[in-house]
Amino acid sequence: MSKYQNPSVNVNPSTIKLVLIGIILLIVIGVVAGSSVQIVDAGNRGVLLNWNAVNLQNAPLAEGLHFVTPFADSVIQLEVRTLKFIKATSAASQDLQTVSTEITVNYNPQPERVHYLYKEVGLDYESRVISPTVEEVVKQVTANYNAEELITKRPQVKADITEQISARLSDFNIQTEIVSITDFQFSALFAQAIESKVEAEQKAFKAENDLKRIEVEARQHEAQAIGIAQANIAEASGEAEAIRIINNALSNNPHYLEWLKTQQWDGKLPLVVGEGGTPFIAIPTQ
């Protein structure tokens, strides 16, 4: 044997066995530790399952770290943030007009009751519950109105749809936040007929307002004419009364006219002389 050759090393089989057992124990401990810890993500609630069965006595798990029984327990996460569902459907109005409607529903599973939702419906609750509910409600509400009312009473139609969808989804522990009618269409022919009718009503309304305006202006002109006539009558009556008073004064006092002349004299001597060169005062009468 060369002096540089390593001597053979004898490995004890018991040592190898202990090492393998230690590795296996570490793996088992890691698996057990991993299965005993569950993390519920933000915006979610956890449904605790015990041997894949939902125990409704256990409240949903909040966000964060949770310790559970290894292998026996598992956690299903359901998102409880605001979710959006869009449904396009066709329905018939009360007067048998086809209406195409698109409804948008903003909702969220009730956080404290997600375990009921999972047990009764499952994770695919949108297709099982929300979609058929929206379609049925839209058809029922649309049938309560004629096509014209669906346009003129749109806020009421929206309120009816919202109320019924909210009530039905609430039975499945789903909370409705906002229901919006994002599209509302009729056939092109009916839409044109509605537009023509609205235009005719607007013209009739304008004509009615014009007629009322003309009537008001006519009454104003009439009142103005009556006022002018009454003023003229009052003025004529005043002049007649003045003439009557003057005539009475003349009949009772022949010198009344001369007195009026003296009241009109401006105090200047006249430049006109009468016969024989005698000046006289010429006082204008008015």
C-alpha cells in the first residue's frame, strides 16, 4: 500500500440509519408545522373545514395568521371586497316590445356569513345564484311597464330592479351595493317612433305656451286701451266741469271776464293806441 493512499473508512450502519430517521423526522415536522398554520389574505375571509365539512358554529377566519389542526382542518378563502357582475339580457315590455338590457351589479359576500354561502352554494355562486337572479328580475320588472314608461320612468324601473335583486341575493348571504342599468335599447323602428312622439309633444307644448303668451299680451293691450280711454274721459269731464264753472261765474258776474284779463296782464303798457290816440291795454285771454 502506498504511503499516500487513505485507509478505508468503515461507516457504521447504525449511524446511517439514525441520520435517515432524523431527516424524515425533520420533513414530518415541517409538513405538520406547515399544515397547522393558515394565512387568510387581505380582503378575504376564511371558511374553516374540518375533514372537508363546514362547521357553522365556527365564525369565518379574519385576515392574518391562524393555527389549525394539522391534516384535519383546512381553510377556503372567499373574497369579500366589492365585486362586479355584468349581465346582458332581453325581455318583453308590457306592450310586447323587445328590450335589450345590460345590468351591472356591485356586490360583496357578507363577511360574517361566508361559511353559510360556501356551504349552501359553493365558490361558483355567480353562475349559480347571481346570474339567474338578475335575469329573472329584469324580465319580471320589464313586464310591468310598457315601452314608453321604461324610458320616461327609468328611475322607478331602476329602483324596482335594485330592490328585488337585493332582496333575493340577501337570502344567499350576498350584499348588493349598487345596481346600474348600463344599457337600455329598443328596436330601431320603435326608438324612431318614440323620438317622433316626443318631438310632437314638445312642439305642442311650445304652441300651447305661445298661445298663453298671446292671450296675456292681448289682455295687457286691452287693459292699456281701457286705461287710456278712462284717462281721456276723465280729462274731458274735467274740461267740461271747468267750462261749466266759468259759464256760471259769467252769468252771475258780468265783470268776471274783465277780472280774468287783469289776472293775465304782465304789467307792461301796450304800444297800440285806439281811436283818437287813446292808449288802451290789450290783455290776451287764454
